[in-house]
Amino acid sequence: MSADAVTAGAAVTTAVLFTHARPEQTSPAVRAAIDAAAKRNCTVIASPDEHSKLGDAAAGVERASELPDRPGMCLVLGGDGTILQALRAYSGTGVPVFGVNFGTVGFLAAVEREELEPGLERAFAGDFETLTLPGLRVKIDGPRPVALNDVSFIRQPHGRVAELSYRLGGQEVGHVRCDGLVAATPVGSTGYNLANQGPIRAWGVEGYVVSFIDRTR
């Protein structure tokens, strides 16, 4: 998947690696990824922190102080949290993010861990289709202005009930007294938005969901 459109089909020559927070769970998969990349003459690259985390499994992985802006692919061996980290890192670049599920749910993964070897073979061969994911850009001070799941505005604890409104094209379309609101993408609509009794949107739908938070429910 990608946060922007990309044309797949050509063999991947460079791949940035992201892995699970628990390296012992992915060490064999890392070795399998390095072997699969070598067969395609693909260079696997990792950040210093990622490289150190991998330990002995990092043999064959290039350590880079700065990750390339546009590698051929970003390979993720982890759960949805790690995949989201990779998607944020390469949002808007057209770099495809290929996730192998080593987490619990794997909602964002392309293949399950049981499909590791054929999945890696297809990934490095460029034999995949990409799905463009929308995001929400927030005007705040911080290193992560793009949200791929949702953005929440929540009133301070023990503070007064908030009065919130939102506008589309400069026209107000909602105004309510509440505890906050959740704005979610279709992918993120099954998260906090659903817990907040908001509607679910299918992947590929253009648009987003806004649901108000009422802690008295």
C-alpha cells in the first residue's frame, strides 16, 4: 500500500526495512528477507536504531544515517503499529509499503507470516498492486502532521464541556456541545471512531468521518 499513487511491476533495487519492536519475533524473517533481496540484487537499508535492534540478524543490511527519500519499497515485518510508522515516514512520496504481519491483527498487512517466503519473492520482484490511502493533515507543531487513522480533539479533564463546530468549504455544517470529536479516514474508521459509535467507511471511499465524543453515553 502507499500514501500516494505509484506504479509497481519493476524489480525493487533498494528496500528500507522496518521491524517489530520485539526483534526476537522477526529475526528469522529478517534473514529470509535478506536472502530474498540478494536473489534480486536488492540492497536492504535500515536506520541506525533499526540496525542495532536487529543484532546478529542485521548482517547483510546496510546501515544508513539517513534513509533514502524514495527507495523502491519499504518492507515492514511487524504489526499495524509498525506499518503505520512506515506509512507516516513515506506518506506523499509514492513509495510502496509492503507489510508482513507479525502483530496481532495485521489489518494493514499485505501478507500473513505464514506466507512470508512467497510474499517476499513477490515484493522484491515488484509483483504487487498498490492501494492509495488518504490521510488527514493537521496544522500543529510537531514532527508528524499527517494522520492515516484518525485525529481526536478532546477537552481537558475536569474542564467545561466543549462547544465545537466544523466547516466544509468555509460553511459550517455541524455545531454541538460535547467532549470532543474524532475525524477519521476510511481505514481509521474502525478504530476510535467506531468505539465512539461513528459510521464505518470502506477502503477506497473518498472522504472521511467526523463523530462527536460524548462521555456520558
